Amino acid sequence: ILNVEQSPQSLHVQEGDSTNFTCSFPSSNFYALHWYRWETAKSPEALFVMTLNGDEKKKGRISATLNTKEGYSYLYIKGSQPEDSATYLCAFLNQGGKLIFGQGTELSVKP
Amino acid sequence: NAGVTQTPKFQVLKTGQSMTLQCAQDMNHEYMSWYRQDPGMGLRLIHYSVGAGITDQGEVPNGYNVSRSTTEDFPLRLLSAAPSQTSVYFCASVGVPTEAFFGQGTRLTVV
């Protein structure tokens, strides 16, 4: 059984706060780690795909890091805005083609 | 370029009825997957495929069948629907090593 765990389960912050979420995954049989942004009634939207230990990716105010040896990834949002409110999912892709998602972190940003 | 086409968008079934959810992609991806989304549980993998003729079970396969006769199509069959299968279903096509592309989702209610 592949376990992909995300924390916290939910997060409520004020506009302008910086936030970070954690994703832990198996450290063996690793192929890639994905981050998605998911809004209610929509399909998940890809943020990052990371494949190498030590990878750091950035898109605007959002960035992510990857540690494949210890099996964790962090997603950071700098200066949160109300439009950042969504559920953030990480997903572990193993070498056998199985893409397993964590249960998500629900972010709410108040103006 | 349609990406991932998933149908239907909504469906109501009676207990014991069967149906097929259709999923087609035009990106020539080898990897395709089916997920169900339930409150507080993120996306759970039902079945996946790494190529035509190759399928495997995910985290919650019971009550569902799949086949992959072509690269493009990956239908999900419910043989005898149960109320526990009431959920939102997503098909995904993974462009290794890029991200997963999702269908629009199917909201299924079993009464």
C-alpha cells in the first residue's frame, strides 16, 4: 500500500500571510512528485512536477521543494491572496505508473 | 486538441444497474487512471493502465472493471451499482514525465 500523507488537513490564514504545506510519500520506487491546485466543481490543475532530489520549482508566489531520500515535499505560498483559496493536492508517481494522491490541504484565505 | 474527454457529466442509477463511464485522450499518453472523489478523502485510485492491454488495481478497485484496448480509451464499468459508489469520478491521463490531465468529472448518484 502506498501512503501519501498531507498536512495540515486545513488551514485558515489572513491575506498577506505566508503558508506552507507538507506532503510525505514513500522514499522507494520513486518516479515523480506532483502538486495540484483544486477548486470545487473543477478538475485539478497542475502546479509542479518534480523528479529529482533537491528539485525546487517556483511559479509566481508559489514554490515547492523535494526530498526523495526522506520522502517529503513542501509547498510554499508567499503573501497569500483570497484567490489562493483552494485545495492543494500532492501526488506520488511510482515507477510502475501508479499515481497516488494525498487527501489534500484545504486553504482558506480571508481578506 | 481536446485533451481528456470524459462522459457523462451527471448520472443517476438505481441499485443493481450497470453503466460505463467513458474516457478518451488524444495526447498519446501511455498512463491513464480512474479516481473517485469523496468528501475529506482527496482522490482515491480505482484502476490504472500503463498502456494498451495493461491494467492494474488501485486503492479501491472493488465493484469496478476496466479495459484498455487502445491507447486512447480507458472506460470504467460499474457492473452492479451500489449506493456506496455514489461519488464524483475523474479520469486522468498522465504525460510522463509531465503532469496529469483530468477529465471534467462525472457526478454519479446511486439510489
